[in-house]
Amino acid sequence: MPPSRCTIIVSRSAAVISVKPACLALSSCSRRISAVCPSLLRRIPCQFAREYNDALYTALLPVRKKDVVKARYLFVVCIQAAGVFICGLFTVLRMTALRDVAVYRANPLMNANPAFLAYLLVIMLLFNTIFLGGFYKTAYYYGKPFILFCVAAFIVVGLGETLYHIPGLAWLGTCEGAGLARQAVLLLAAAMVYAAGTLLSMKRSEQCFDKLDL
């Protein structure tokens, strides 16, 4: 039976779905960590796939090897989209109902605003390109891609916590006024880069996995 171009692959391994911290709007520290920790959890399905020899199993199914990679990317993107949606809800709550809470009025750290969501998309893109892209070069080793992703992600977190303190970039940390329009443009640009980068990473991973001798 010829493989379908839209095959949905159901893996033997358990699907571990990470839930974003609901405390996003309650702690500035948790906002920074929530941008990285869920991505750390999303590596677990790749670890299960290796331990259960899942790549070989799915490759033996009547589907193309490229569809195996595509299914993994679709799974990750769905989880990331759900995470951005939840973070967006709490960001709106922070900017509306909780905007006058004392702890936020005197907050020296990154605010929950559209710029924060843009940073979140950048970190997710790093996961898709560095970790997933690195994993599918061998479909087995994930240690080095995981460490490289962690380093890159915390660099982005550090930049996010630093840039709005620089004169002329204070609009990155605001939750009101004209700065929100700039942040909206930044968020839109980050979404476009995320979509394009993830697609390119998936195509490259498909090519790498298709060449592997399993």
C-alpha cells in the first residue's frame, strides 16, 4: 500500500505533554523560567523514542521516513502553540485586571507584555532548530543538541532581562502607551520568523533522517 502524504504517525512511546506554569502572571521570576522549562520537558518524547527504539519502529511502518519527522514537528508545534496561547491569556490578565497591583508597578524584571511573548517564540524556535534539528542528524544522540539549546535559550532570557534597561529600549518593558505598538510589531515579526525557521528546520531534518541507515 503506497504511503499517504498526510499520514499521522502514532508512536508506541508515551506522549508527554507539558503544561505551562499558570503562575506566569503571579511572579516575574516564573515568567522568565516558564519560557525555558516547558521546552526542556518537550525533549522527553525524543528520549523515549531513543530508549524504545521508536525511530526504527516507525520507519518500518508503511509510511515515508519524512512523515516520521513531520509528525514529530507537528506534535511539538501543537504543544508550543498551546503554550503561547496560555501565556498570552495570562499576559492579557497582567496588562488589564492586574496592571495596578503593587508588586507589578515596582517590578524591576521583565514584564509580561507582547515583547515577552516574542522572546518566548524565539526560544521555541531555538528548540525546533537546535534540539530537534540536531536530534534528527542521528535520531539517537540528543545530549549535545540539548545542551546547545539550553545555552542559547538562557542567552535569550538574559537579553530579555537586559535590553529594556538600555536607554532608548525602555519600550520593551512597558505595558502601556506607544511602546505597545512597537511590541506588537516585534511579536508579529517573531511569529513570522518562528514559522519560517521551524519549516526550514523540519525540511532539513527530513533530509537528514531520510539519509540515515536505521
